Amino acid sequence: MTPAARLSAAIEIFADIEARRRPANDALKDWGLGHRFAGSGDRAAIAGLVYDALRRKSSSACLMGEVTPRAVLIGMLRRERGLDSAAVAALFDGARYAPDALTEPERAALECDSLADAPAPVAGDYPDWLEPYFARVFGEERAAEGAALASRAPLDLRVNALAAVREDVLPKLAHLAAEPTRWSPVGLRIRLGADAKSPAIHAEPLFLKGQIEIQDEGSQLAALFAGAKPGEQVIDLCAGAGGKTLALAAIMENRGQIYATDSDKRRLVAIHDRLERAHARNVQVRTPKSVGDVLADLAGRADLVVIDAPCTGTGTWRRSPDAKWRIRPGALAERVKQQEAVLERAVALVKPGGRIAYITCSVLKEENDDQVRGFAGRHPDFSVEKPVNVINSLGERAYLFARAVLISDEGILMTPRRTDTDGFFVSVLRRQPSSAGI
């Protein structure tokens, strides 16, 4: 397919996403099934165009003065890809399979290319209804933070310390131009171009041997900041497919015990194979049952309860740009209730002197600082660990990291703009050693 034909396809798919309010991945998959002549390179390039248009939907529409799929794709080529009006016109030339030629108003809009007076949700490409929430977190920097959340994410890997060391793994991924991550001591980063196909990491010998896992650097740091130690009794309450469980097992050097569970047993389906591949031998998966609490026997025994809490996912927009346009205010209220419930469940499991590591992939205070403050108010026998002490687990990197992140009395907030990671919030709450009973 020609570049212009790919653009036509991207406009068609974008229109489908907008009309049916469906996940981008579903629309791309359906298009691929209906256009089997398109090769893998074509599909990757079309997906890149669609996702970039979703990243910059609001600012692109503002630039072009209309919100049609065509306008958004044109504006994106200027806003995200950096093409000038002549380069865009060469793609929109009306030739066979190409989009119709640019109109004079479209050319004029591309020549103007100014969003100097645009409101923050437009310049930052986030939904209007989130404006007060972003203002509360980021203040005058909210447009810049939103724009960073709209950027394209790299591919991050975690080297599994149970099976390898980063220095040995790095040269074996030279063909992918992997480089060490800035903060995580076990992370690797692969930077991807706009039209690049994601590398087949699952087919790499290192992956098959359990030496690497796909995991954003921010998620790696969140697991590290939880502070799990070899020999401890740890409960992962929201384990899902096991990303942080695997990281915890490596941090604990396969010593002690991790109990991994989730409120939805379907999320646990993938964890068993992942644990085997990663050589994680200190993990016991507790699948929820219709009757009874699968963690009842662990009441008051946990040194650490890790809560990778259900949340709005505002911190992961780099990877799921369509999600930010589908989220609604009601989802925030629902997630806040779920977070409070899982925090309350953790209380009965923590022994005196034990900790709760509360983690979200959200940047909103309602899901982060407010939740921690509310929990501490309900449970005066818990206190928040000083964030600077939590960060100290980074060693020599701790000083610069502390200067980069947003630190509050309640915890640590990473963002793409500040730490070049996904958005993650981490808070560690410690129970007083003198707590009597549960």
C-alpha cells in the first residue's frame, strides 16, 4: 500500500472508532480481516496513524477548525508527525486510493499551525470534563503534562533477576537497539518509530527462557518501591496477569512467600504460565471461589500487602490513547469505591509492623492522595511512610528521581513528562507495631 492509501484506511478506521465508540484495537482488527491484502507493515503503519490521531485528536481538530476524521488525520500529520503543508498535500492529492486533495481552508489551517490561545484540554489533548481534575494535580503545567501523556510510549523490558543480569542481556538485544532505562536497575528500553512494527519480544530466546518480561519502567519502579524483602510473607491482592507478582518474586530472590489473587479469576488465567517461565517458585496463586475468602487463613500474617488498585488508567494513555476519549465521570466514582473496598480488605491481612503498598496507574488525586488520606483517617494505626524514604531504594539514582517526580505527603507520582514513564502513584502505609488484633 502507498502512504496515501494507508492514510485513507486510517481515516476509515478512525471514523469507525468515533461512530461506534469502540476500542481502537477492535476496529483495527476488523479492518485487517476485511482487507487481507494489507501486509504486516501496512497494518503497523495504519495502526500508527490511527493511534497518533487519537493521541492528538483535540489539538488536531482545533488546528483544522473541524472534528471530522479527515480533519483530525490532517492535523495529526502536522501536530504529531511534524509534516509541513506541502508534505501533507503530497499525501492528500486525490490520486487512486489517496484521500481527496486538500482544500484551500485546509491548506490555510496547516499554514497557521498555532494553538497559542487554546485551552488546556485542547493543548494537552485530554477530555474537557477532566480539566478541574488535571488543574488540581498539575496546576499551570496541566497542558504540558497532558501533551506528554499523549506522546508515543517506548517498549520497556524488565530483566528477570532470577534468571539473568542486565549487563549480560543487553548485548543480546543489540538488534533491537535496546538501552538501559534511566531509573530502574533491571530495565531496558526499545524506542520505536512512528511506523515501526512492535518487535516480536515473545519470540525472542531471552523471553522464552524467562530472562525478560515486557513491563513499563514505571511499573518496575512501583514494584521496587513496595519494599518487599526476601523471606517476607507478601500478598498481591490485585495480581491480574502477574506483572508485579513476577517483579516481586525477583526482588525477593524466590525467598519467602507471595500469595497472588484477584477479585476476577479470569484475570489470573495467564499468571501460571508466566510464573513457570520466570522460574518464580515462591508464589502461590489463590483463585477466588464463589463461597468463602481464599485469604482467610492469612489474616494478620502479611508483612506486605500490595494493591495494584483498579483505576481510571489515566497514567497509561500513552499506550491506550483511545481510552481517554471513552472514559466518563461515572467511571471515576466507581473506581474510587473499588479502591476504598480493596484497601479495607487489606487491613485484616496486615500484621503489626506490616505495610500496605498502594499503587495506581492514575494521575488523579481522587484516586491517589485522597484515597490515602481517607484511609489514614479511618485507620489511625497506619501511617504513611515518608516518600523520600521509599525512593531511597533507588540508591544513587534516588536524588535525581526525587527531583523529577511529584512528591506529596501521601506518596509519589510519576508521569511521562517528569520521569519518562507511564503515570504511576505509589504510597506505602505502615501499621504500628503495637497494633493489637485485627
